[in-house]
Amino acid sequence: MEQKEIAVRQLFRLAELMITYMWPMQTIKSRGLNRTQLSVLLELTGQDYQTLTQLANQVSVTNQSMTAISSKLVNLGYVERVYNKDNRREITLHITEQGRAFEEEVIGEEIKYVMDSVCELNEDEFVLLRESSEQLYLLLEKTDFGKKLEYKKNRDIGDVNLT
């Protein structure tokens, strides 16, 4: 196996680990959402609004599924549908203040959960973790993923209390 494939396979393993263990379903489900619905909400935090088709492509679901997902998020008050005045078939979803507050609350809980999970690391290992994640982010910015990362690059994930 060549080095590029090994690197990509390791990246897949890391992503699987992060998705499975850093976003535990009990937190999301306790808020009435599933992982895909949360993904849509997170996509909207970077750009405020997107069309249903754009969002469906971003989270890898069909347009029909995106309609159902958007209905759930609208009913919860996290997003609102806005119809294009010139083309009523074009619908964009806009995140609401309630949606932003929800997303920040969930992110805060997840950061605390992960911090509790990695508390065995010493200070040097935390530095290595931070530096490694920064390097990984910089490398991914150079790829096609960079387009997706660009609008989230300066997103504030809030202060984390380490005590």
C-alpha cells in the first residue's frame, strides 16, 4: 500500500473515531435531533443560509430527505424557510437565533465531554494534540476540503473551562 493511501485510511479512521465518540448520540437525541439534522444546522452556522439542494449535497442526503429534515428544524424553530421571490421553487434555509443558541449549547457540551475524555493527557500531550490538529487543518485547507473549511475557519467555538 502506498503512503498516500495509508494516510487517507488513517484520516478515515480518525474521522470515524471523532464522529462516533466525539458526538455521542445521547446529547443530540436528548435535544430531539439526529446526527444528520445536527449536521445541517452546523452547515448553516458557517454561511447563515443555503439552498435545500446545497445542503443536501453538503450532508449527502437526497433532496427529498432534505425536505423532511428542514421541516423538523423549522418546527423546532432552529431554521426558517425563505422562498426566492423570482423562483418560488428555490428555497433557502436560514438559521435563527434560537438555532444558533442551540448549536452553541451542544458544541459547549461536546467540548466538555471530549475534555473529560482526554483528561489523562499531560500538558505536553495536549500541546501535541493542539499542534497536530492545527497542522491537519492546514493540510486539509490545501485540498478540496478547503472550500468547505473556508467559511468555518474563523468560527468561534467559545472559551473552554479546563477545570
